[in-house]
Amino acid sequence: MLSGEARLDAPVRWVHVGEVGDLTGLLRGGELILSTGIAMSGPVAEAVDYVEALVTAGAAGLVVELGAGFSAVPDEVLARARARDFPVIVLRHQVRFVEVTEEVHRGIVADQLKQVEFAREVHERFTALSLEEADAGAIVAAASALSGSSVVLEDLTRRVVAFEARGRPAAGLLADWERRSRATPNLETLGVSGPEGWVTAPVGLHGRRWARLVVPDPATSQARLAMLLERAAQALELGRMVERDRLSLEHRAQGGLLADLAAGRIVDEESASARAAALGMGRGTRYVAVVARLRGAPADPPDGADPLLQQDRARTLVEQVSRALRAAGLSGLVGGLLEDQVGLLLAVPQVRGPASHEDEALDALVTRLPEGEVVLGVGPVSDSLLAAGRGLGQAGHIAEVAATMPGHPGRIYFRHADVGLRGLLALLHDDARVQAFVESELGRLLEHETRRSDGSLDLLRQYVAVGGNKTRLAEATHRSRASIYKRLDRLSRVLGVDLDDPASLMSLGVALLAYDSRSA
């Protein structure tokens, strides 16, 4: 070995015996050249150019058999080879080049055959899984078995959706997963990234990625992993598309029944029950209408909003509610109602214990929904499927109001009593008529508070909260009654109304609710 020791592991695509001075038109890259030195037996400059041409053509290396006609590689040639880190090997004894080429070609063909066999196995395995509509866990397990490596499927929030540990315990594989995953950047294509050298592959169509496959400890070549993970990602995407299409058909059918029930187009219980049963809904002891809506979403989408994006969000919400329903072991009908609302007619099962049947079912449902993203409006409970279905309109109104109400950490489902007037005003806080009403009732007080900041606005809130009872107000504020009378008299003059008049107090209370809703 005279040069290029650092490149001895370079892959050899083919072995070529060549004695002519210009091989560049015959090479495609990756060839190992066998020679007796004839091409370098002329002027030294031509010999140097010969080696430079091999390097430029991408040859893997040069093996020279020394003999009487060519006893040594010129120093200038070696200098160029070393400068280019190009492997040059000399043989000091005669070697049958035909045996070398046969042996190497046999190995190359064997490797190619193994790659073809591996590709066939990968194709057959994932084709079968796709035809069987296998879930993500089965696809990940197959990828792990074929690669001999641990494989993890994570979603866009770095949560592990499915995994298969191989050669290490699951606890070690998934330890501190989110931190390690976030340290490994997402790549647009399959590649190696992150401090641990993970091999990752995106899952989903370009521009609509929804997950990625991760091989933290690759045990096979990157070429094989690339083929394997590409097919696994395709199988996952195909499975997701099939599942969404199947669910889309089911949910469209179920949504049609929900719309008919909400509009009162079905007039007898027997027909409603028969259609619900035909769509897979089990019987319950009672029924309740529920409407899901994204928290904080505007009641009316702004002009120019992307309709495809809105449809995608609505479909995602349908899928989330459907998955939560199945995961909770409950039965019901799920389907889109309006563009931003998903209806659910829930069959309430019999339960034991102090909790009401519907509360137990709703608690089981909401724990499976994305925390902080979804709000549910709950209609009246009924023994009749028909009557419960008619409550979808009311549930939709409650959901729409609750989605715009401020506060309520940890609260997901709301009933009519939970929203009431406060919820209605929260929904209408942008209405010009409500804003005009607030200004007419509180405008003078708000201007006074801006100038003086003497707590008059808070005093009015406290007075409304105790229902206009001056004694209770004195106790709540820890002031004497004389002091309270004096402050209320000043407040009455600022507002220009009689605070002892129940109608005036009620009007001020509504204005305060609307003002606080707008300010929240």
C-alpha cells in the first residue's frame, strides 16, 4: 500500500483491467483498476496525468503489478496520489487478474442479489401489511424486525405513537424522549441528525407531515434503512388515508342522521332508533347531545380564510372525538354539523356510584381529548333518542358560547347553566349594539375611574354581587354602613342613576358582565 490508506473502505462497484492511458471514457465511478503499469511506463508527466484522470473519473483505487517492464511507481505519481488521497497498491508477485476479477465480481453480484432479495422482502411485507390495514404498531414492529434495530414513530409534538425496542430495554430507548427528540432536528428527507446520530424519515406527504420514523441505534446500512423506512412511511401514510376515508364515510352518514335529528326531520322514536342502530350505535339507558368545538375559534371565520384549512381542521376534530369515544369504550354517533362544530349523540351506559350516568361518560370522554384545545357543549339528557337529538342545536349554542368565554382552566364541557348570560355576552362582545349599551350604562363611570382611580368601578361590582344589599356590602368590604352610604351616594351621582332601583341595578349588572367579558 503506497497511498490512500484512509480510503481503503471505499466501496468497489466493479473491477476493471486497463492498460490504456485514457480510461476516463470507460469508467463510471467506483471501479478498482488492475494494471501492469503499461499506462505509466511513458513520460512521468503522462503517468501523473493518468493517475489524475483516474481520480477525476471516480475510480476506487489502482492496483499495479510490478515486473520487468515496470519495476516501480514513479515518485511524482505517488506524490500526486498521496495529495489526492487516492489508493495505490503494488503487487510484487505475479497475480492472475482473471481470478481477482471473478472473485470480486462474485462478491459484488452476491451483495447486489442480497439487496434485491431484501428489497423484495420489504416490498412483500409492507404490501401485505397495507392490504391487511395493519395499524401503526404492526408497521413499526415490521420495520424493526427487518432492520434489526429499534424503531420509534413519533408525532409532531414529539410524543411516541408506536415503538419497538430491539437490543435494549424499552425504558432505555424512551428515556427522556421528548428532550432527546427535540435535540434532533426534523429533516425534509431521510438522513442522520442530532447528537446521537439518529436516522430519521418524515411521514406524510410533502407539506403535510404528521409524524416521523426514528432509528436511534441503526444496525444495518443506511442504504437498506433508506429503502426500509421509505416503505414503512408509505405504509403508514396509506393506512392513515384509508382509515380517514373509511371514517369519513361513516362520519358523513352519522352526520346526516345527526342533522336530521337536530332539524326535527325524524318524527318517531322507532325510525330514529333503527337508523342509529344501523349506523352502529348501541342502546343506552339515556341519551345526551354533545357538540365539540375548537377553543378560541371565531364564531364567523374571517374573510379570506382558507376553506381547505378549515375543512382539514373540522375533519381532524371529527377524528379526535371519534377516537376519544372509542378509547373511552362508549357508543354514539359522531359527525360534522356546521363547519366548525362536531356533533355527538352519546348513549349513556349504566354506571355505579354517586356520579350521574352522563357525567361519568363525559368525564371518560374528555380525558381522551386534546387538553386545552377542545370545548364541549352538552344538551339536555333524555330517555328518548329523538328528544336528545333535538338538543344538538342547544348544545351547539353552548359550545359556541363556551369557546369564547375567558378563564375556566381544566374545564372542557359546559351545560346551559354554566354559560347563561355571562356566556351570551362573551359571545356577543364584538357586537356594536352591546358595546353601545355598555358605554351608555358605564361610560360616565369609566371616565371618572380613568381620572380618579378611586375604586368606584370595583365598588359597583361588589354592590351588584350582593344584589344591592348595603348591609352585606359593608360586611364584604369591611366598612361602616355610614361610609358605604356615602360612597354609594357619590357613585349614584357619577352614574346618574338611582342605585336603589332594581331595574337600574340589573341593567348595570348586565353592562358590567359585558364590559368584563370584553376586557378579559
